[in-house]
Amino acid sequence: MSLDLNSGGHLSHGSLANLSGKIYNVYHYKLDENGYIDTIDIIKCLKEYHPKLVIAGASAYSRKIYFSNIEEMLKIFAHNESIEKPYFMVDMAHIAGLVAAGMHPSPFEHADVITTTTHKTLRGPRGGLIFCRPELEKKINSGVFPGMQGGPLEHVILAKAICAEEALRPSFKEYIE
């Protein structure tokens, strides 16, 4: 379950134009009449579809996403329905620089899995990063390698490390502002 593409969601989050929409049953939540993520629609979709995964993140949503609120909704829903809580994934590719600079709420205390690119607002090399809870590490690693990831490119790994180090500097926050 993810934010609808017409509401600012991401093409790779289950759009029928993307492979993710062709191989998975993806349901979408929308925005309310004021342009905010519709929490009532999220709850409605949770009750109707019982998703295994809920994705927060967008490519064209200009407001803050409060990951703590979504996490709390998922916990309450699972408790009320007496079911296992769906995994909560955040794709922060478009806001990673804002998160690193402390200008957007961080998903790190709330999500089970977090993905990002390093080449957008983090201004690093083309690539990505996946963070996950320790208990999901083996599943994530097995899903990425050997099927999806090629060989290690040491120069890109070094560039990602430099990108991360630069994001800690006060000058990065100034750049983001």
C-alpha cells in the first residue's frame, strides 16, 4: 500500500506503468481535500486490504510526512484487528537531504525499512542505500544479492561514504536551507 501516483506518490511504488505494479497487488491511499496525506483513507485501506507492506514516500508531495503518525496507525490497526502489523517502509529518496539536515522528520525510529538514493538531495554519486531493522537484514540482503546487485564498485562506495560525511557538516545544512 502506498501513496497514489496522482497524489504525489512514486512511480516505483506500485504504478501499473512500473514493474512493481505488474507483479504486486498494490493499493493506494490518497490526499485529503487540503492536500495532506489522508489518514482516514489510510485506515480505510488498511481495513479493506490488510496489506503486508505500507510505503511512505513520494516524488511530488511538498508537505512533511510524519512517519511517527503512520507507525502509530499501523500499530493501532494491527492491535485492533488482532493481526500482525504490516511492515513499514519509507522511501526517502526525494527528501534525504532534508532529513539529514534536520529539516524534515526522520523515519529512522519508525520504519522497518528505509530506502534512499544518494544522488538526489544528498548530492552524492548515483546509487542507493537500504537501512533496515536487524531482524530483516538477512531477508533484505538475500533479496538484493545476487539477483539485483552487481559487483562492488569501490569508487562509488567511497563516494557514498564521502557524501554521508559531508551531510554531517554545517555547510550541508546551509546548502539545504
